[in-house]
Amino acid sequence: MAYLINLWPIRQLYHLSRDRLTRYIVAVISVVVALLLTLLLQSLVKSTVFSLFFAAVTFSAWYGGLGAGLLATILSVLASNFFLTPVADNLVLRHGANLLHLVLFSIVALLISSLNAALRVARQRAEANLAKLQLSEERYRHIVDTAYEGIWLLNAQLRTEYVNQRLVEMLGYGMEDISDRSFNELMTETVENEVEAILAQWQQGRRQRFDCRFSTQDGSNLWVIVSTTPIFTDWGDFNGVLLMLSDITERKLAEAERNQLLEREQSARAEAEAANRSKDEFLAILSHELRSPLNPILGWAEILQSKKLDRETTNYALQTIERNAKLQTKLIEDLLDVSRIIQDKITLDLYPINLASTIESAVEMVRLIAEEKAIFVSFSVIDLEKRNELLSSHTCLSLNNFKTSSKKYYVLGDSKRLHQILCNLLSNAIKFTLQGGRVDIELSIISLLEKYELTDSTQKFAQIQVKDTGIGIKPEFIPHVFESFRQADNATTRNFGGLGLGLAIVRHLVELHSGTVEAQSMGEGQGATFIVRLPLLQDREEIEKNHHSKALSRKDSGLILRK
């Protein structure tokens, strides 16, 4: 290896010497050729014997440089002096004019050699510079095409002049597709005046840096940060702009995700704060509601113990104590039911239940409360198949005519819980209905597929509607009416009392019976309607046949089912 390294300068010198020798040999050959041609054509070129030697010098200088040109000049002078003497009539010794011609030839030949040499050097330098330029262009093109940023060159009309490979990959279009598009065609949601404003900034020579969203070929969004550099001609005219685009889509997605997390956190915090406020309000309401029935109970108990009362007053006192004790019991039962609902421990004993009888019982339960407020309560059974009302409306004091058609309204349910559902709805309607108002209960059969066009192939539902002429419900509160501990506002709580649990319990119990419940109202002062739908048992004989079958246990839902 060391031996080869030592030989390298010798080889270089050898190649250099051989190249130089070749140039000088070419000069000699050129002069010889010129001499031979002159001798052959001496009769024709007698007055211009140096013409062909000029050509030899010019060619030698062009091919071999200044040295070869000088050699050709010297050889031409010698050849013309010695070989063309007869023609030149003893050129050097006898005629001064011929000597002058020889000197002028030498000068012109030297000038030609110098010019050719300079031209040759200039050409070599130009070739070297061109090679360097091509190498540099290839290097920079490689750098541009492998750059992480997308590079986009636009002309003065914002049409594409050049894009690098990275931008092609970012946008997903082919090179030809991008070349045919303008800047604003690839932007999303661009407005013409916005593009004009951007162009005006570029025309003023202002560099810009901004976030921008482009539409890729597959329709997805590409977020980039754009750095712009306007380009001007030597005369100061706007000639285009260079754009550097960095992909920030992942950053934008992360920012959006972070903002969503922040919004969810703020929403969760607001919900937690609202829950805390609701808890505090509920505790305050609970303490008041639990204390309110105790006051008359304790008061009348103390009066009964301290003095003798007449029979009528004693009966009134006992009724008051009983009524408030039942109210206290109802509050506690509601709280226990909510606790069971939260823990998913509600238990149902399911039997075929006659809804009409259950409604009668519930109406009888709220009779005294309705009478105290002079509220008219009616219960109607509607036969939608015949499009007429079988039983006319009547007050809660005459409930003896429903058994004739009640056989049609059987559902599979828990008698106690269905009674609780109806009592809660009726109590709620009476509570929010002002003195002398009205509460209507309607029982009917419907099909959810065709509400009034019943067919044997569709599941039928028993529908219970509880309508009142009370204070109504605000439209914005209807979605929250079945939520626990919710009342429209504090004024409602102060005026009407209650814990806001009754309707929440209704919804949960109805859903356990595979039914639905909804609330409707035209607004404040327009009354409200609560609609309960329960799957109807249609084959009474089959129900009675299996009435005494074994109980089935459904541990997954906490229900005890009996047929």
C-alpha cells in the first residue's frame, strides 16, 4: 500500500508530461502540414506565404495553449526562412521588406497564441465552474428534497413554480397535481380577501410566519406553520415568494385534545361544585322536611297529654298526628328507595296486575289531599280500538264502575311498586296544582309502532296519563325533571316543599318494569302531563294457567319474578 502511495506522484507526473508532449507534437505536425501545403501551393500563395502558417499557429495555440503556439510560431519562422528562401528571394539577408514581413508574422502569431491561450484558459475555467455549479445544484437539490420542511416556490400570481419532495409527501398530491394548483386552492376555508391581504403583505416585502391549514388529497386536514420570504427582481418588482412549511398536525391534535381535556375537567369541576351545592341544598331541605311533620306531631301529643279535649278535637288531633306520621314515613321510604336505587338493590315481586284497580287504590290514597285543596280528580278508561270513551269521567269519590272492563289492562308488575308509581305521580300533580284545579288520569292501550292503529302483530302497551292544570314546567327544565334532588328553582322548594325524589323514583321503577315515562308541558302556567307506558299482558288465560308456576330468580338485576 505504501509503495502504491509513493508511486502516485510519479504517475501523475507521467500523465502530465505525456499530455504536454502531445500538445507540442501537435504544434510540430501543424507547422509541417502548413509548410508542405505552402510548398505545394507556392505558385498560388506567393504573395501570402504566411497564411497557412497562421493557421498552424492558431490551431496549435487553440489545442495546446501558449507553449504550443510559441513553438509553432518559432517553427513557422524557421521553416519559412530555410525552406521558402527561393520563393522569398533570400528573405532574411537580402530584402528588408521580407524581414519586416517575418517580424510582423511573429508578432501576429504571438498575439494569436496569447489570445488562444487566454480563450482556452477561460473555456477551461468556464467548464470547471459549470461542473462546480452542477455539483452544487445537485447537492442543494438533494438537501432541499431531503429537508424536513416542505419548500414551496410561488410566482407573482401565486402559482406553483417548484415544490420539494417533502411537500409532495405532506400534501399527498403528485408533483404535476401541485404544479397546476395555486396557493389558495390547497388551503381550506380560504376567503378571497384574506388571500389578497396576504399577497399585499408579500408585495410590500414583509416576511410572515403563521399557522395554516391545508387539505390533503385524501381529504384530511394538514396543519403547518408557514414562514414566507418574498422574492423581488433587480428592478424591485415582486417576483414570487418562498414558503417553508413545517408539519404541526400532531401538535394541533395534541392541543385540541388538551383543550378537550381542559373543558372536560372544567365541566367535571362545575358538576362537582354543582353537586356540592345540591348536596348542601338537599341537606337543608331534608332537615326542614323531616322537621316539619314533627312539629304538629309533638305539638298535638303534648296537648293530648296536658289537658282533656272533647271527642271531636281529639279525633282531629289523632288524624293530624297520623297524617304527619305517614308523611314522615313517606319521606323516609323515599330516601331508602333512592339508596336502594343507587346500590341497585330494588326488589320486585312480579305478578299479573290489574292496572285499573291499582289506579283506583292510588286515587283513594290521595283523596284527602285533593279534597283539602278542592281539586277535581277524574279517572277515565279509554278504548282506542273503538275510538270512544267507555267510562265517563267522575270524581275520586265514586270509583265503583271500572271492573267491567278492567280485565283488559293487565301488566306483569309489582303491585306495591306500581301503586307507589301512581301515588307519586298523583301526589306530584296535586301538590303543584293550585286551589280548585283539576287532575285527570287516563288509562288506554296503544301500540308504539302505530299509536292508534293497533294490530295483533305489534306489542301493545298500557298507557297511563296523569294531566294537571298546575304551574307547568319550564321547557328547559323538562330534561331534568326525573333527576334526583332536582326542582325547578328554590322558590318551588319553598312554596311546595318536597325533596325532589318522587319523580326520580318513578322513572327507575317504571324502567324496572320495562316501561317508559315522559313529561310534557306547554310551559309555565300551562299544566303538565306525565305519561307512563308498560308492556301489556294480552293472554289472560295463559297468565292464569301459569299463575302458580315456580318462581324464577334473576340475580343479575336484583328482581324476583313470579308468574
